[in-house]
Amino acid sequence: MTNQGKNAIDLVLAESLKELAATRPIDKITIKEITDRAGVIRPTFYNHFQDKYELLEWIVENELIGPARPLLDNGMMREGIAFMVTTMERERDFYVQAAKLEGQNSFPEILKKNVTQLVVDYVDEEKLKSAAPFSWLTPERISDYYAQSLCYVAVSWARGGMTASAAELTEIYLMLLEKPLASLLREIN
């Protein structure tokens, strides 16, 4: 099968999972339901994904992280973050259900893993050593720290029903990211 054909099946399976998740918890959705809705047979699913959690990871990688990367490559952090949360808002029912998953293979874990890798790709180790000469402060720790914060904000927002708009959430996250805690505490106390 060509990459184009494989990608078309991946998209159909992803849409099927998202449609099903709009009405019920992801952990209750079966592979049979996904394939029936997608109009393919079960072996087709297993030719593309091991399980529905690998499909969920594919959705995160291809619909949230991948499309934001060119924006981040061009120094457009605000736009990259806005893209990710706007995508989540547009697919609100799916991401609210996805955020409810817990444990291994959960949306929060998948998102954190992908955001950590995304951030680590942008940390120049030599520049880091010169800016902050602390051996403990590695690109992986910095990436994990920022991934943890972004994922906390995004997952909390989804679990809370996305009551703030994506634009507002982008501004909130950028404020938290750019404003030192000491400065913020001085302003609010």
C-alpha cells in the first residue's frame, strides 16, 4: 500500500474514533466499533495500529503536534500554541473525552511525551550550557518541565469543559510561560 493510501486509512480510522468519542468514553470504544464506523475490516485496523491508544497517539502527532511544528520552526510560539488549542477546541467533544483517560496510554501521557520531544528538538545544548552552566539542567529536563506545564494547562482546560476560549487559553499560557513567578506574585499580592 502506498503512503498516500496508508495515510487515507489512518485518517478514516482517526475520524471514526473521534466521532465515537464524541458520545462515549474512549476506553469503552471497541476496535470493531471503530472499523464498522470507518467502513473497513478489523484486520485493516491492525495493519495500521496496534490498538486504539496507538491511534490516539497518531491523532496527537498528526493533528496537534505536526501541524504546529512549522510555526514553531519559524519562531511563532504564540501561533503554534494557538493552533494546538484551537484544534482541541474545534474537536471539543473528542478532546474532552480524551482528557478523561488516565494512566498508561492516556491522552495526558501521550500529549506530554509528544510535547516533551517537540521542546527538546528546539533546545540547543551548547547554548544552554553557556546561558545556564548547571550540569543538572539538561535539555531533557527543560523540555519535560515545559511539556508538563503546557499539558497541565491543556488537559485541565479540557477536563473542565473548555470554558475559556482557545484564544484566552493561549494568552493565559503565554502569560504563565513568560512572566516569572516572583513577578506574578508581587503583582497579585
